[in-house]
Amino acid sequence: MINDIILIGGGLSIKDGLSLNLKEKIKNKCVFVINYAMFHFEHTALFFSDKNFYVPLHAKKNPEKNPDIYEDLKKEPLIIGKKLNNGIEEFLLPNTHLIESKIESPLTGIFALEIACRLEPKQIFILGYDFSRQPIPKDKSKYTGYADFNIHYYDDIKHRGIGYTNFYDRHNPHNYFGVFKNSKSKIYNVSQESLIEDFEKINYPNMFNLLSNEEVNQEEIRQKLVSLI
């Protein structure tokens, strides 16, 4: 049985963990990174759901807003993508596997949490799941969907999601995360600022104390992920 799975999103609150040596604390743990977190943390697997995140530059929609990372993806030990009827199959690399989701949502973080729950670890820690939003002005013509404040923990990668809060502004997180409250795993939200209220909120020192001391067999977990296909 897997004791802990750590999911790493892109929310600004991860800076709190980075200031407390987060990268070192989660070495040799089961870590699922979401999208561009692949560049910042050692990990077991990378998760994505957006075709334009994955495909080579010539196949991207709005390539000026979606960086070309196809060569970087070739170096990944395991990539798990959301199975959609979107024509991505022709670009799939040997390290990539597509899994069907039972939850309708455009957010990769929800897809990654769904797959983590299927593995039934004792504990799941979600990091950077802030669900940052801004008020929609009465004058809708002034609303762009982009915030004038930072919502990501990183600034070294430019992509179309930087500062984009439109989905968060218009949706109640409970409608997507409430389904996980009956999970067999205990789920912790490691962000005091997060607007997701469906899980117990803890800070990074709490998480470090709760993590087991085990060093996981990364290849064994990767095989378990692939077996879910």
C-alpha cells in the first residue's frame, strides 16, 4: 500500500513550502506534478489534460501562448494524460499513457486527484490548489478573465494560464472537489489561502510531520499507474 501521494499544482501558496525546503522534504516520495510543475520538482509522474500543453509547436493552437516543451516531455519517466477524443494520439510519446476520467472538468488538478484516489493511498496532500479568483465587475465589458496579481508560484515559464482566473471566478470549487470527500484516502489541502473547503487545511510544517519516512519504489508506482489504463 502507498502511504502518501503528493500532488503539486501551480498555485502561489507553494512559495510557502519552497521557503521551508519543500523540494528536499519530498525527495524519494510519490509525487505527481501537474503541467509546468514538471520543471521544478522531482516526481514520479507528470499529469496533463490539455492537448496544447503537450503537442509539438506546429500542432499547437495559439503557439505564441503555449510554450514548446515537446523535447522536454521526451525526458519524462512517465506522463499520464486525460483520455479525450481530441486527436492527440498521433503525437503520443512512448512514455505517455492516456487514462479515462469519470469526472467532467477541464482542470488537470482534478484529474490527477481522481487518479491518486484510485490508487487508495493512506494520505493525499494537494499543494498549490489555491483556486485563486477575482471579483467579476458589474460592468462585464471590463472583465478580461485575467487578474492583475500573481496566481502562480513560478515566473520562469510564460503560458496562456498565467494570471487567468476565468474558470475559478465562475465556478464553485465544491462542485468539483466535493465528490472526493468520500475517498478512502485522507486528503489534506496544504494551503491556508485555498478556496477549496472540502478537505482539512494544513500548513507545510503539519504536512512534513504527517509524511511517512518511507522511500518509495518509483518504478513500482509507475507500473501501478499504467495498470489503471
